[in-house]
Amino acid sequence: MAKLIVETVLAPSAIGPYSQAVIHNQIVYCSGQIALNPKTMEIVVGGIEEQTKRVMENLKEVLKESGSNFSKVLKCTIFLADMSDFPVVNEIYGSYFDSRPPARETVAVKTLPKNALVEISCIAAL
């Protein structure tokens, strides 16, 4: 089965040589999303709350375009520029999932693209 590239204008376009998501064998592999406004391609104004909400909304749109949604997410990876932001990110992130959340890891990194505060990627079933 060939891979299918997913693209939606409702999420930020790729800022490098990657796709928003790829579907293969009924699995959606979503690239990491940062807090870019899809219309302006600029980081949203505000702090970690605003950025986390924008990241999750961007992922929601990519999943939707793929034919999936948060209830079908199998695994997420969260990258944080500052681990002290973990409680806020965790609360917002958790609000997008039901009582059966996906597997996940959270790691602190030195920097993220465009100096974003948070980046999240995910893998989901169709």
C-alpha cells in the first residue's frame, strides 16, 4: 500500500521538507505541530496556554483531514522548551482526550522551531 500525503489549509503548511501527515496501512502519522496560526504562519500571541491550545487545534484539523480524530490517537510526543510549563500543557492537552488517553512521552528540549514553547506530534488510527 502506498503512502498518502495529508494536507489541509486549516493547519499550518509545512515549513520544511515534511508533510502535515502521512497515512500508511490505516495509520496516520502527524508531524509535530507548533503554535503557528494557519492563516498568518506566525506564532500565536501569548504564552504557553495560547500556544498549547493552538497546537492542539492544529493537530485536530490535520487528524480531521486524515479521517481520524483525538479518540483514535494511539501515541503523542510532547516537546517543551521549559519543563516548568508541564502542568499547564498537561491540563490543556488532557482536555482533548476522553477517559482513555493515548500513550505519551514528554521531553524538554533546548529550542523548538521559531522559538515555540511547545510542539506535539501524534500517531492515530483511521
